Amino acid sequence: MSTTTLRHPNLDILLSKHIVLEDKEKARLISELSLDDKRYLGNYLIDEELFLNTEKKSVYPDTRKPLDGKLTFGDTTYVDGVEVFVNNKE
């Protein structure tokens, strides 16, 4: 005699590979799970070393650029961690 345990349909969605959810959708799916289902989800993700991928929607453009070793904060400039003094007199 076999016993079958029914899983919450949200678990099937959350554990699906190659699916990306928005943060709100992921939170809604998880909030509808029972405490046991949440424990199962957490333990499964830890055991499989998986992450729930979410789609990040940013209203700001990506202005990141690679560091070139020269940083400027206001009037002070640093090159490789050393303050550089600029002499504009010629």
C-alpha cells in the first residue's frame, strides 16, 4: 500500500527550473504555502544549493563601469589608494 502526499501547486512553480519570477509573485507564492511546505522548500533549496531567481526591475539605468584604479570624491582624487594632489599652476 503506497501513500501519496499531495504537494501544494505553488511548490511545483517555485521548484521549476528555468523559471524567473518577479519579487512580488515569488512572495505571493511563498505566502500561500503551509508551514510544512515552507520548511520543505527551504530544506530542498539548501540541499540542492539552489536559489529562487527573481527578475529585478530597476527604474535607474545601469551606470556601472569597470574600475580603473582612479577614484574621485569631490575635490580629492585617489590613485591606487594614495591621495593625489593636482597642481594647476603652470
